[in-house]
Amino acid sequence: MDAHSRGQVGEIDPADQWVLNPQTGHYELRPDNSAGESSEAPRPAGRRSAGGEVPVQRDRRSTRNGRAQEPPAGGRRKRPSPGSRRKKALLWTGGVMAFVIVAGSAGAYALYQKFNGNLDTVDVGDAGSKSVTADGPLNILIIGTDKRIGEGNEGYGDKGSTGHADTNILFHVSADRTNATALSIPRDLMTDIPECTTKQPDGSEKVIPGSRNVRFNVSLGQEGRDPGCTMRTVKEITGLSVDHFMMVDFNAVKTLSTAVGGVKVCLAKAVKDPDSHLDLPAGESTVQGEDALAFVRTRHSFGNESDLDRIKVQQQFIGSMIRQMKSDDTLTDPSKLFSLADAATKALTVDSGIGSIKKLTSLAKELGKIDTKNITFVTLPVIDNPAEPTPVTVVVDPRKSPQLFATMRSDTSLTEVKKKEKAARTEQAAALRGTKAAPADVHVDVLNGGDIPGAARSTVTWLRNEQGVLESTNKANAPSKIDRTTLAYAPNQADQARTLADMMGLPATALKQGTSDAEGLQAMVLTLGADFKGAGVPVTGPAKAPDDIQKASADKAECAK
């Protein structure tokens, strides 16, 4: 699997920039005719630490700190303006969507067929979205499996396994595309896995029964579960519907880190781990290939040697890779962009909703709007499993997790997007400003588009008996599930809408005013979404993000401890 496009060199046709090298079997940047020189071959480089360049270290690993191919001398690439560079597609997966940066940079089509044919896709049915992007928030599940295939992977993962959900990040993109939250879900989280339907190779469907109180990582691979089962499990835990998934195995870390010329990492102390074979000095180093994989796999050299500490290290690595991919060093190097795109799509499996280069490029344009400083990494709050005398697994923190989930469902930023938050407060105040109808004058039909059985019925009972909204009617289930509660009303029902919004704690984004007035006693339509947690429970998420959860920003480098 591979995919790509890249920036033009002067006025040369993009398709003419790359030629197949019969000796290596890879496409390479064509030498610049004006210079009369061939492009440089990749050459080894020493690990760069805080103290400078260190000679290449002897190691039995196959790709240790090699440097990506330099662009040919005399190349006439046009340097993009700072404004255009900020708009390049965001590679928040730490490389999974590397090809996007190329497509976003150049929009080239010449190698479309080559790369498009290399994407692996999985039909997850109604577990995901058929559309590439949504008008509102966007949720993408990144899955790193422990599947081991190919040369050099014999030391990792379960031999012969179809792969379990080893590393999991739910990437939540805000509706206005100004910020994103990357929620890491521990593989050892004990949870319930819902029943799921999977597509078989012959086109038939197979229903896999749900499981109770099992590790999260068996939501994939075990009993034939596919990524759609993992998507459903994430929704079960967080209340957030997952639109798409992207999945990679061990090879992705090695190939992508090498393609960008290495990823900078920082250690608070020197590490020499006998299990992962990671051997790095204190301070800053640049890792790629086997060293990069060892870095993200190491757990016994950081913190209290738990998987939660390894998650922190992985977040640091992904944040650093994002910065490297968005740097001028990558964006202005066609050769590096090609290698990055090639490596990314060879490693990538996605759902059919985004299963083409065209669709992925559309998705990239949405993600490219996010400034790196507004991407926040956070780990799902957990506590030790109380059912185990010596805990080896974890369970959801009953106090912190619901607040974090509510924050994400309400599309509240975890970063300091001050203008956005101020605007949201202003919008909320404006939505509730004005006359309010008496409860007895409110007419509303209630539908259940969420996950709680009987939610419409219980809400109508609460409205009638406790709020005095006698003209409320239970309309049973909505035609389809929705993530967020909405209240549709006519302009001449605005006073009724304000009253109901105030009662239920609806955010301003839930209010959907129509264009024509209602006739007679026509009722408003309240559709309860996945964010609805019970009659009388305010739908609005927390006014601000929780303060007592550990967060990290994608634009800041931190040293692993």
C-alpha cells in the first residue's frame, strides 16, 4: 500500500519528476537537467544528540539513523509562503496520513493510480460514516496493531496473530476545525465489547457476540472482530460516534520515521533497555527505523513501567513526528515527500468511507485547518482495577472520565482557543436572550436518537410532571442515531425554544431555527442524541475542560522520564 502526490519543481510536469530506478525498484526524483547531476543516494548519518553528531553506531538492526535522500543540486522548487505552509495537511497520526501532506502541497495526480491501488480498505458497515467529512465534529480512530509481518518484525507482537488493538487514539476534530483532541485509550482497559457485524471475504455478514469485562485490545482480532468492532467499543465507552478508522502495524513506525529523516525525541535520563534494545543517551536524539519502533514499544524504562507511561512516550513521539512533517525540511523536499507518501500508504488500512486517495485528500483539507498548537494529547482517565488483588488492568475513572467525555461530546476545546471559547459563551448567551414562553405554552415532540432505551418517554414524563410542559409528546425513536441533541423550531417559536433550552441545559449549537414560521399549534422537534444522559441532566458539556487530567500539546517537545 502506498499513496502520494507532491510539489512541483519550477514549471516541470509533476509526472516527469520521478523515474523508476531499476536497481532499487523504487521511484526516485529525476536529476535536474540544468545541473547535470543525479540525485544523491541515501547515506547513513549518525544519531544527533544534544551534544552534536555521533558516528553511526554498530547495531544489528536494519535501518538505524539513515538519512533521507537530499534534493538534487540546482532544483528550482518554489518556496511556499508562510501562510500556505500553515495550511498544509496535518499529519496527526504520526505518519499514517503522510501522503496527505503531499496531496495537500501539490494536488498532483500523476501517480494517483499507483498509490490508490495500494490502499487496503475494510467495510465496517454502519459502524462508521459513508461520507468523508461531517458538518459537525469529526472523530477518527487510529489503531496501531501488534500484528507482525515482514522482515525484521519477528521480535514483536504475537506470532500468527491477526493483530489486536495495541495502540489506540481517538482523534476528535472540532466542528469549526480550530482544534483537536487526541484521546489515547489504554489497551489494558477492562470494558464491555458490544455485538458487532463483520463483512466476510465472500460478501456475507457474520455477527460476533459481545463480551463483558474484557481487555479493550481484544476488540480487534479476537473471534474475528474487525476495526468496526473497535469503533463500536469506543462509542460504548465515550458516547462519541466514530466516523472513520485508520490502522497500521509495526512496520509503519519504522518506515515512516525513516521517510522523514528521523524523529526527534528527548529523554530525561539515558536508557539502555534489554527488552526493546533501545539504547539512547539523555537529552535529544533523532530516531528512525528499528530505533523508532523500540522507542514507542519500550515500557520498562519510563515512569512506573506501565502501559500508561508508554502511552505518554508514544504521544511525545507522535507530536514530534507531526512537527517534523509540517517543517520546511519536509515540505520543501519533493524526494522526502515522495518517500513519506510511499511509506504511509504501504502501511495504511482504512474504512471504505475514506478508501481512496481522492477521499483521503478531502479529509486532509479538513485536518489541515488545525494549528499544531491546538492539538492536545490526553489519556483516558483510569484507575487500577479494584477486582484484582494485584492490579494489572485498569478501569474507567468514574469521576474524571465522564467529565472528559462530556467535554468532547460538547465540542469543548482542551486548548486555550480563547477567541473560540469567548465566542461560544457569547453565542450561548445570545441564544437564551429574549422573551421566554411559559412552560404551559411550550409544544414539543420528543424523539430518541441516542443510546438510552426509552429516553424520549422518560424525557416527556419529566417535562410534564416536573417542568409543567404539558404539550410534550413522545414520538419514539428517531429515523437514525445522532451524536448531539438538537431542537428544531420555527422563527415564531423562538420564545418556546429558549424556555426548553434553559430547562434542558441545551448548548447554543443544539438550537436549529428554521426559515418559515410555524402554523397554529405546530410543535417543535427535540431529538435526543448520544450526548443525552438522562431526563433532568443538562446536555451542555462542562463550561471548560477538566483541570485535573494530564495533557500535552503537539507543538511542545517534552522529555520522557
